[in-house]
Amino acid sequence: MFIVSAPSGAGKTSLCRELIDSFSDLRQSISFTTRQKREGELDGVDYHFTNPESFQKMIEQQQLAEWAEVHGHLYGTSPQTLKDAAVGGIDLLLDIDCQGAAQIKQNYQQGVFIFILPPNYAELEKRLRDRGTDTEEVIFRRMKNAEQEISQAFWYDYLVLNDDFKSARERLIAIVTAERCRSDRTTHLLENFTVKGDK
């Protein structure tokens, strides 16, 4: 599992989309959410859109591998999604916030944790304003949340600075490629090699 987190406006969603496009055998995990569907989004493709009551039932019935409230909305991942990927030998990309990432780290004790950083707070605020979709109140809340989220970045395996989108994309691709080559994940490559005895 590749778990990617970032404060709102750091470019996480766009970078994750680039990763999926770069690796044909990397699958995006589709989260459940209570937020409203945005223009162009499809249910079951971008998110599984649900209502707060149904989401609360999933929490109570322990049907979520991780969940969090982010910017007033609930988000969560089904454990069946993780199980299906593991059984199928599929690498899974989770685009989730710090709260959910911490739950995955604690409950599953596996995964590669990547945090996307903006260049600085001023640039992060500029990106949020340039989107033109948020009120002043929402931008203020997102900036306050960003401080909390960035304070958690130290425990991630990798920090990727998104000062330049192309460079950040290349760094992410390099991380996925390197992690896939780790000896503890590629021991099967040694099966065709046998130690020759002394002649």
C-alpha cells in the first residue's frame, strides 16, 4: 500500500492521478465520503458517495479500515478494498488524510507513507485562493488544518516537496519504483538462481 497525505491545496489529488497514469498495475483505492459530489465526479469512480447516517453505521459496525472527519465531511476506506488488493497481489494507492494514515499504520503495520508538502504556507494559501471555490471561512479553516497536518509529517517514510509539479511527480514515481525493488518484496526473483556446488 502506498499511502499519500497532504494539506488541502498541496497538489495531492493531481499527483496521485499522475501516479496512477504512470503505473498500469497501481490501483487507486476508492474512499467512502459524506461530502457532496463535485462537477465531473462519478460515484464508484472518484468516491463512494454516501450520507452521514450510513457512514455512521459503517463506523459502528467496524466496516472501515480507517476513517476521519476532514473539513466537516467524513471519509473512510473499506477493509475489503485492502483485503482484495492483498489477495490479488495488487499495489494500492490510498489518497487519505493524516488521521486515516495513522490508523492504517497502527492497525496494519505495513505500507509506504508519503507526505506531500507545499513550498510554504504563503504559497499554500495562494493555491487555495486561486482555486476560487472556497469562502474566506473555508480557506481559514483549511490553513489551520494544514498546520496540524504538517506537524504530523515527521512520521511518514517520505516527504515530497511540491514546489514544481513535474519534479514532485518524478520524485513520487522514483519512490514507488524503489519500494517495489526492495529485497523483502522481490525475493521471488531469486528462485531461478541456485548456488553451484564446488567442482
